[in-house]
Amino acid sequence: MMKKCSVKLRITVWLTALFALLFALLLGLLIAISSMVITQTAVSQLSDAVLENLGQIRYKDGKLKLSDSFQFYQSNVSTLVYSSKKSLLAGQIPVSFTVDEPFQNGLTRIVDAGEEQYYVLDMRLMAGWDDGVWVRGMIEVPHSRRVSANLLLAALVLLPPFLTLAAFGSFQIARRAFRPLENITETAQAINEASDLSRRVGMPCGNDEFSKLADTFDRLFERLERLFEAEKQFTADASHELRTPVSIIKGACEYAKKYDETPQERQETISMIYRQAARMSALISQLLNMTRLEQGTEQMQPQFVDLERLLFDWCKEQGRPSNRLILQLQPQTVYANPQLLLRLVDNLVENAFKYGKPDGHVWLSVSRSGQEVLLQVRDDGIGIPEEQKDKIWQRFYQADTSRSSGTGAGLGLSMVKQIAHILDGYMTLESVPDAGSSFTLHLPAQGHDA
Ligand code: ADP
């Protein structure tokens, strides 16, 4: 039954039960102490009164004399004086004391006198006459039960408001403690129901367990959102961009079925289909690369990279003529993933040749400027008009379709920009139409200025 209740309710019930138990224990303790104190007080009142009265007894001229300060009844104690033969000389036996109690010197005891109980203390005073006198003090044993009953009554009156307060307080504490958890649940529910991945728990940073949990959830939501967006983008891009080559292929096939007669005509159609298929395949792999970058699913651990070494080796593999791809390298170290760096350089150099003059040049240089390492790809090609300088970084944007058709799909530079961002750097562009362009990657430098 308890397991079905919320944790808040369970905490409240447990705390309230604990408070009730504490209350009962406290009450028991209070009753025990109070009855002990009452008994002690009665006993000490008895002995005080008897001792005090003892000092007030004189023997003068062979006669017993009680001074004026002798009190037969004081603080509920009745004092009596008996002769050595146990006959009452002075004082009045309380009415309810109906028994004949033998004398015992100096011993306080409880005497059962019918309906009541008495503490009785006898003191024998030896003096010059006979065998002295007996002084007897007696006090009713206090009814501690009455006190306990009063205490219990007070407790019964106090208990309900106390327990209500305890339950209310516990519930408030539990509610406050669990509020962050409720926020997390609410956010997760909202994401689930409304498919709104942009929602966050947004708890202020803290060191407690809930803040850490909320932070972990927020990061999880962020990652989910990124993955989801990248997936959406990929699907949209892929379906948009693949539509053209697919319809070209379909059209070419239909045309070939009806009109292609000679082997040469068929050969031409097959070549066209092949070109479109190659374009589709390049496009898909480029899109996949970008999606993986966006999703962060690719393992791209950064490391210290000497750019001079990395680019020199890469150039050797490219096999481009050294009079067209000119290296101007310096030994500069950056902290980056070398595969990503090369993917960026590859795209820029590819473009520089693609949009360069037929026998133009491309300069690949590395230099240092203050706290930045600059990796530059410059060409003396067609250049980029001012109004297109911002647009070329967008996905699928192609400024000069006549020259780029067949190769690329307008994704290269948007990937370059994305990589620069992942590497903690940024791109700049300078370009003069018909004179050439210069793309520069700015990366934070590692180590001292060379
Ligand atoms: P793609 O090369 O596939 O068209 P990119 O994203 O790499 O796609 O480039 C986008 C556009 O930017 C290109 O279509 C081209 O017009 C322009 N561009 C890129 N690099 C250069 C360059 N070095 N010189 C002149 N124009 C360029």
C-alpha cells in the first residue's frame, strides 16, 4: 500500500510517525521525572519539618517544653510528639491515618493507612527525662498519578496540532526537496508529449545531486536535439538534392528506351547516367560526413599537430605539380584533429583549382599572427563578387554553376566553416573578382611565438 504512494507522502508519514514517537517518549520521560521530583520533594519536606521541629523541643525543669516555633502542621507535614511509652503528647494524628505504626528511629518509610499512603519518619530525642521522646512526621504520599493524568490530558490537547504541524512541515520539506525532480519530470514529459526538444530543465548550477541530475538531463536533451536536427537536415537535404539527378536518370532511361537505337547513343546515355550516379554518390557521402560532424558521432580527438609536417606530407600524397601548388610553410603547432584539418584543406585546395585559371597557381601557407596560427589557401582564379561572399558558406549555394556543375554540390564551404568551428577557429575570406581569392583558417596558437 505504502509502495504505491509518492515518495513525498511516504517521507511525510515516516517523519510524522517519528515525531509522534518522540512526543510519546518525551511525555513518558516527563511523567517519570515529575513523579520522581514530587516524591523527592515530599520526602525532603518531611525530613526538613521533623528536623526543624526537633530543634524546637526543650527540657526545662524536668518538663517537656515546645518552643513557639514548633509547627504541628507545615508544608503538608503533620508532626506529633510521643512519649517514650508511645503515648501521644502533642499534635494531631491525621484523620485518614488509621493504623498503629510501630516507631523506627530515623527511617523514612511508606505506611499503608487504609485509603491513603503516608511517608512516616520517626526521630527519637534522648534527653534528661525518662527515655526521651519520639517525634513523628507524616505526609501523604502525593498522587503522582493525578499529575500524570494532567500531563496526559495536556498531551492529548497538544498532540493533534503538533502532529498537524509536523506533517505539514515534513510535507513542505519533502516537496521543496523534490521540486527539481518534478521540474525534470515535467520537462521530460513536455518533450515527450509536444516533441519539443528545445525545452531545458534550466536549474541554476549547484553542487547538489539534483542540480547535477538536471544538468546531465539538459546535456542529454541538447545532444538529442542536435542529433534530431542533424537527422532532419540530412533527410531534407538529401531528398532535395537527390531529386534532380534521379529525375535526370529516369528521363534518360525513358528516352533511351524509346529513341536510342545505335550502340553509340546508348553509350552516351549510360555515360550520362553514370555521371549523375557518381554525383549522387559524392553528394550522399558529403552529406553523411556533414551529418556525422554535426552529430558529433565521429571520434575526432584533438592532438598537437605540427602544421608544416602535416601539410607537407599531405601535398606529397596529392601529387599536384609543385609549380601550381606552392607551399609556404612554417613550423607552427596547433591543438586539433589532423583528419579534420586535412578535410578542410582538401576542400579549399580543391575549390582553388576548380575556380582557378587553367594554368593558375594555388598557394598553401602557414604563418603566425599574434596568438593565432593562420592557414591560408590562396589562388589567382576567378574570384568571388562582393555580394556573394556571405552566401557561399551556405549549404548548397553555388555561385558559378557553369563551372562547378558535375562536381560538388555547394556543400564544401559549409563543411569548411563547420570544421573551423569544431576546431575552435574561424574562417575569413578576401577575394577580388578576376584576381583571385584567399581563404584563411584562424586557429588558436599553441606554444610561444616563433
Ligand atoms: P561547390 O564547390 O560544390 O560548388 P562550395 O561550397 O565548395 O561548393 O563553394 C560554394 C561556391 O563558392 C562555389 O560554387 C563557388 O562559386 C564559390 N567558390 C568557392 N571557392 C572559390 C574560389 N576559390 N574561387 C572562386 N569561387 C569560389
